[in-house]
Amino acid sequence: MSDTKQTFPDMILRPVGVVHSEIKKPMLAAGESGLSLELRMEKVKAHHREVEECICKLVIDPEWEELLDGIDGFSHVLVLYWPHLIDPARRKLRKVHPMGRKDIPMQGIFATCSPARPNPVLVSAVPLVARNGNVLTVKGLEAVDGSPIIDVKPYSKSYLMVDKLKMPDWMEQIHRELEID
Amino acid sequence: MSDTKQTFPDMILRPVGVVHSEIKKPMLAAGESGLSLELRMEKVKAHHREVEECICKLVIDPEWEELLDGIDGFSHVLVLYWPHLIDPARRKLRKVHPMGRKDIPMQGIFATCSPARPNPVLVSAVPLVARNGNVLTVKGLEAVDGSPIIDVKPYSKSYLMVDKLKMPDWMEQIHRELEID
């Protein structure tokens, strides 16, 4: 399979807009790995609550404004963005302790939501609050201020909704601790 | 906002694997636009059923195999892939009739699931059937055979599940016609 790269098309992304948000830095800054588990989780929880309530703007380049026509018929959108504050060298990471938690066994990057991944395209479904011209207002997006927007899609049931979801114990545990239903 | 591009990082994707599938061409081939609405929808419906039942392989480059460790704890994964058969010139499309249907008003590309979009990164949540080494078996992925895989993520409730989804009438109608619950 390693010859596949030669025949693939160029996959170069161009930002179609930028996130304007009160969230100024990623949840787990690298310098915080020395914190105790308890303090760490307190911080993560506080950050998570801040994100949940955060109302932010997706400012789409005016060149692409027309592509938003009709989007306000959807209650939710899927936002694809690039975590621009993550050091590109971290695209080579192979395994991590989820959320930096040493009490959880290492997991392969594809089994985690880590922003450090071979192709750091982050995906989040969020409620659409409003559309005004080239600006979408959304709620609860974790993207930090200044993140390049790659794509905006409608939240379509057929591509995104699943039945009988099962997640491993470690992720259930994190959801419980962060009080995510 | 049009100065943003200068300060953005390079966003170059590298395929991490390739889709092996019985699905050999996209749902709506360009040459089919002359069909009657009825015949068109019959074809779309047949394609949709074929996709739903399709079991396909995500063959991850052996270089990245380790990144899959732990993924079999999830019932569903989110697959990001590139629709490589779509002519790159179509990244400039601005509006379309959803599924080429003239009876539905034109919508901006960001309000549709069209594979022709400024950054054609397609996203689909699918059941994970099995993992064997560097190969994931999944069900119901619409990607055509040979599509480059950009990313595989766990289906995490917190990023992807929504409450009280509302979609516009035209998309509800398409879901009804394709018998998607």
C-alpha cells in the first residue's frame, strides 16, 4: 500500500474564513503536564464549560459568502477547521494518553480526538445561532481564536447521526467527569 | 477579512490510506443530468441502498498502523476522505440544485453535502465492523474505491451528537424519498 502516495491528487486546503472567538488557547497547553491529575481535570472542566457557553463567529471570506445561502435552514452545522497553534512537528505523534492523563492507557492517535494528528482537520457539530451575510454565529465551538476554517457543512442526519453508539470505558469516563450527557 | 490568507499556515494533507470498495463511481455522474426526475431518483435510491449495505476496507498505510490502536473500542468511526474523482475545477462551484434536482431551489455549497466544494474533505460516520492490523472494515461508507483517506477519528458524542436537529424541508424531503430514518 505504500506506493499509493504517487497516484494521489494534491490535497491542498485553502482557508475559507477564520474563527473569531473568546477562546484564546487550546484546552491543554503543553506547559501544564506537570499538574496533578485533580488540578488538571479541574482546569479541563472549567475550559469545557467555557467552551460550551461560548458564542463565536465564523467569518467567511466575502469571496465565498454566496456559498452560505440556505444554511440558516439548519439548526446545526458541521465545522471543519485547522488547529493552527499546534506545532506541525506534532503531526508525527503516534500515541497519547487521552487528555494527557497518565491514568488512562496510551491510545493510538486515530482512536483519540487529539488535535495533533497526521492531518489535523478538526470536526465539530455545533448549533447555528444566526447567519448575517458572510458571518455565522455558532455556539460551543472549541476552536481557538484565529483558527482557519476549512469547510462548513449542514448537519445531515444521514452522514452524522448514529444508532447505539458504544465508546470505550476511558472515553465514557472522561464524558462523565466533564458532565457531558 | 481578505488579508487572512497571508498569515495562515500551509494546510497540506497527506493521504494516510486508501478506501477499497465495491462502489466504483460517485452517486451522480455528470452525464446523468439529462434523466427525468423519476428515473434520476430511482438511480439515486438504488445507489443509496447499495452504499448502505456496502462493506468496505480502509487500508491505512503500514507506517501509521500503530495510530489505530484502541479504535476497536468504538462502535463507530468518523472517516475523512477526499473525493478524488471530482474534477478540481469544481472546487469553484458556488450554488447547486441539491442532488441535481431542478425542482429544489439552488442552495449555496456550504448548505449542501455536495462533494464539489472549496475544500473537498468529506466526512461520514460509519459503524466499525473490525480492525485487523492496518485495515479497518466499515459499513455504509459512500466513498468510491481508491479515495484517499485523510483521517479516522472515534465517533465522540461530545463533538458529533446533537439534540433537536432541524433540517430544511428540501433535505427532509430527500431523506424521506431515500427512506433514511
